[in-house]
Amino acid sequence: MAVGFSYPLSNINDSSMQAIKAAGVDCIEIAGISNLVDQQTNLKFSREALSAMALKAKMATDKAGVKIWSIHMGFGKHIDLSELDHQKHAKTIAFHQEVLNMCRILQPTIILFHPSWYLGLHEREARTRALIESCKELLPQIQQLGATMVIENMLGFELQKDSLYERPLCRSVQETEAIFARLPKAVGSAIDMNHIKNPEKLILAMGRRLKTVHIADGNGHEENHYLPCNGKGQNNWNAILDALYAVDYKGPFLFECHYKDFSQFRTCYQELYQKFLASKK
């Protein structure tokens, strides 16, 4: 597989992209989009400024030969696709549409969204309906870009976060399957290996709808975002790779984890892949 990782928009320049390419990284997911909006869902930059940011990033990646694989769209309570308040919902959709306008310059293959922020108690069905409607609103614009919309699974080992909040949508294999059965068929799956215990089960459940991944290790109960090769996590990477091949996954091995330097990504992927091959002998 190609090797990629998540990298902030604000850090993309000629120097960083050349260093990334020299480290054997093929592609990036652009992160940091949440920083473009304030807590009242107001854009911090003009459309012209956003276009300038995008053009700078695109020129730097093209010059270095690094592909922009995906855009990790902004997330948080103030830009939640499952928002129930009509006015807040409208502002959320408007923000995402402005970022999608910027994506015309960036030309990603994948545009990734979180399904929700934390939910109030007993809101899951209403929030699911709101998520589906948001996806239907944004999907035509994404398709016009020639990109694929994907929804990421979220950490949710137990239903309630505390006495006030439930965990986000797509918190389990069963719930993710049920939600995807109601989403437009053109919406694909993004699976974060740090958000669920035994992620290979979700990979197999999503099948051909799986379009991209976030590679990180963890214990299924916390946002650990460990580099898989540091030995701290509990994921079975042989089972994960086996599942990725079983569903004919075509995307990159895209890391979203803590790291010290860019060279760790290709080295770690090669280590995991060699162990996987050895397990097959």
C-alpha cells in the first residue's frame, strides 16, 4: 500500500513536503480544518484567504510529489453534522460548504467527516436522521469535486460518556452498520483503528464501502493514537491487514498517530507488513 499520514494545513510548505517525500511518504491527509472557524461557527478567514492557503498547499505538495489523499473536515460541537437546532445546522452546513470550495484547489480523493460530537441523552435516532440529511446536503458538492465522502467511526466502548452525554454516532460495529444502511450508497466508510477494539471486525462489516483508514494503536477505550510499532497498543495488526486485503481495500496505509519523525511511517508499515507475511507461512 501507499503510505500516508495526517498533517496540518498550516504546516504545509515546500520544505515540509520535501522532507515528507524524502522520508518515503506518498500522500497526506490535510488536518487542522477546525482551526478555520470559531466557536460561534464563523469563518476566521475570507474566501480569498482560504483559496490562498489552498493554493500554497497544492503547489507545495505538487512540487514535492506528495499526493493530497484526503481532507479531514472540521469537527466539534459547533460544526456537528448531527446538529438538531435548525439555525446551528444551517451555519454548520455553510461552513463545510466554504471548505469544500477550497477543496476545488486541493483536489483530494477523499473528504472525511466525523458523524457527530457527543450527544445528549436519548438523542441517537434524531441525531442519526440529522446526520443523514447533512450528508445528503453536502454529497452533491463533493461529487462535483470528483471526490468521495466518507464518515468515520468514533470511540464508543460504552454508550454514555457521563451523566450528561452519550458517545458519538458510529460507536460500534452494529450501530455503524445500521447508520450506513440508511446513508446514500455513495457515502463511504473511514475506519480509525484507534476508535474501536478489534477494528478488523468493522473492516469486514464495511466491506467495499471502506475507502480510507486512520492507522493508530490503542486499547479501544481511550484516544491513545499510539504509533503501532511502539508496542503500547492492543490491536492485532495481522488480523487488520488480513481484513484490509479481504475487502480489497485500495487506499493508503494512512497514519493518524503520535510520531517523532516522518521516517517512522514507512519503517513501521514495512515492519507490520513483514510480520503479516511471516504469519502466512
